[in-house]
Amino acid sequence: MLEQGIVILYYFFFFFIILFSIGQMALLITFLFNRKKENPFIENFKLPLLTVQLPVFNERFVIKRLLDAVEALNYPKSLLEIQILDDSTDDTKTIVSKRIEELKELGFNIGHILRSNREGYKAGALQNGLFSASGQYIVIFDADFVPHPDFLIDTLPYFTEEKIGMVQTRWGHLNAGQSLLTRAQRTGLNNHFIIDQEGRNKGGYFINFNGTAGIWRKECILDAGGWKSDTLTEDLDLSFRAQIKGWKFKYCPNIITPAELPDRISAVRTQQFRWTKGGVETSKKLLGRLWKAELSLAVKLFGSIQLLNNFIYAFILISALISVPLMFVKNLSTEFIQTFKWNAIITAVMLINFLYCFTAILVDKKKFISALIEVITAFPIAMVLSLGMSYHNTKAIIHGLIGKKTAFIRTPKISESIGKNPYIQIQNYKSFTPEFLLSIYFLFAVFSDIYFRDFGFLIYHVLMLSGFGFVIWSAWTEASEN
């Protein structure tokens, strides 16, 4: 009875991994099928009154670089308003104030909007600034982004009709090759920005504003109900509310806005926890509303996959945990021998993920051999990080499901720091105890696989061991540097 339960539980959770992979394959096919679709724009776009919003919280190391980039924007000063939405509690306020005076002397219309509290966090700051924003269009840049001078005049022409409410650009990376950690993040983010966003957009499905490096029509934000802070992903939340109301979004993969990738495991965990928990909160809030809307079945299905994709971390972790006792059932019992002829399914899931990653790299590199060489290293690194984050992100999923409130914790930026960065809080070793215990668990599984000569499970368990081991190694490396 126990053996039957283990088998049933494993296949139940692994079934959702298969569904997720089928969704990935459908999106990849959609991307390839629509690859050559033109992204129309207006050649002689009349430049509108525009507001640039810069949400800031304790960004002393990058704020000057951001303001320098904004100063360099190629746009008439008479049509440009800049809002620095500053919730800082450190000397960032002083740095900003000094720079504002310099920009005002150059003729910029720039305001320093301070709040006495962080109510609503980033969403609260954006909504607060929206009340006084004079622009017809709202541009948002996070503190670590560096827009190129022609960003505005390149992006605005894609508002080709009145119902286009938002245009999103692709993220670039300032430090992609810095370490294994940044390389893994680059691969994951490029998969999203090269295939997910373009595939969904050209296929006629929902896309999302990525929180920065995009332009909103102010009317769209207001019509959709404005920025809300009841989820940690206010960008995803507003995106779906706007599109459910009938607004259209555009994605411009040819316009790339670079930013920093977190180079410390503590920062990556902070960022991914926020994204994962916020995604779960948004799915709880909007999934029912999505299915009640007058939309095509395909839009609802792809939208549902987008809202629910963060749950994959929990399915991966649980199925991996169950796979260890399952391996003993397989090798010590002949009762379920027919049940374990599933190598083709495992191979198909891995192949789909590999093709997904390879396609994104090929589109980026544009050369087959170069892409093939890169994917050989990039795919395993990205997979290892994803598996290593499965426990931490599963914890975020649970917090999102039970409605546990957590603060919006900013991702540390370190580009201009030398030595210790006061914004980076090295996480206590105790916070990595679950990953350490999971490493031991899967190390035991690997030795057991070798004993039973079960090479199918061996690959699976080596990957899980590598994932949690990578997190522990990254944490140890980070602690050693401070």
C-alpha cells in the first residue's frame, strides 16, 4: 500500500511538470511560427508630453549613473517631466537633491517626490507620483537600468493605435559574464525576453510589463485601476488588469535596456522570492477574473500558464523528494516494473527545455555554431540554479498561497561599491540549512543510484545535488568575501 502511494504521488506531481513542458513547447512553436511577423510603428510620431518616473529606495551606488542616463535622453526638455520617487532612508536623498539642482540649471523639469513612509512600497510610490504626473505617457526605470539616449524616440512610435496601453522593451545585462551565477540568470531572463514575451505578443496573447524599461499610456493605468500594492508583483498585476479591460500591449525585442544582474546568492534569493510570491498572489487575485472575461480560449489558456508558471518550483521539489523512495521501490520490488518505463517522457521534458534555451541563444547570437557552443554550458548552469532555488521558491509559493504578508525587499545593487556594501545583508548560515540538508539527502540518493546501477535516476539526483550544492557553495563564497 505504501509503495503504491509513493508511485501515485510521484506521478501526480510529475504530471504537472509534463503539463508545464507542454506549455513551453506550445509557446516555443508560437514564437517560431510568428517569428517573421512585422512589429509596425509610426514613422513620423508626434512627440507627446511625457513623464519619466524613477522609483528609488536607498540606491546611493547607482542613482548617479541613472540620472546621467536620463540627462542624456534625446527628447525635447519642454515635453519632458522627470519624477524621482524617493523613499530612501539614507544619503541617497542628498545625492539626488544635489543632482536635481544641476539638472534644473540645464533646463530640466525635474521633481523630487519624497514620502515619509514606504506605504505600498514601489506600487505606492508609482501611484503617488501618478497623481501629479503631467505626461500623457509614463516611462519607468528602476535604479540599476541604463537607458540609451534614443530610448524614448525609439519606443514611442510603437504606440500605433489608441488601445495600445504599454510598450515593453527587452532587458540587457551589464555584467552577464561576471560569474556562473550571473550567467545562469542571463540564460533564464533571455529565455523570457526572447521567447516568452515575443511569442506571446506576436501570437496575440497577454504579455506583462516587467516593472521597468517600458512606457505606459497614462490613461491605461488609470482605466485599469492604477498601481496596487496587494501583491509583490505590481507590474504583473496591472498588466493583466489592463489587458482584461481590453488594452493592448506591445513588446519590442529590438530595443534593449541594460541593467545589473545580482552577483550574490543572497540578492538572487531576495529577488526570486519576491517574483515567485508576487506571481502566486497575482494568480490568486486575477485567475478567476481572466476566465470570466470575454476573451478567446487560447488567450485564457496562455494567460493561465503565465500566471501559474511559478508553481513549477513546488512540483519539481516535491517530485524530486519522492523520487528517492521511489527509486528504492523500483529496485527492490518487481510489482511496478511496467510503471517505470518512462525514460522517453523524461527525455522529452529535458529536450523541450534544451530546445527552448538553444532557440533563445540562437536568436541572440544569430550564429548556429556559436549558439551550440554556448548552450552546452549555459543550459546546465541555468538548470542547476533553477533546481537549487526550488526550496526557497517553494517557500515563497506557500507564503503566497496562505496570504502571509512580507515586505517588498529591494534587490541589492553593487556596481559602484568598493569593498563592503552596507545594503547587502549576508544571510545567516542557518537560512541555508534546508539546502544543506537537501544536499545530504540527494547525495545519499546518488550513492544509492550507483549501488543499484540505476543510471536513469542517477542523472536526476545528480542535478538536484548540484543545484543545492551550488546554492551552498555560492553562500559560502559570498560569506568569505565579507
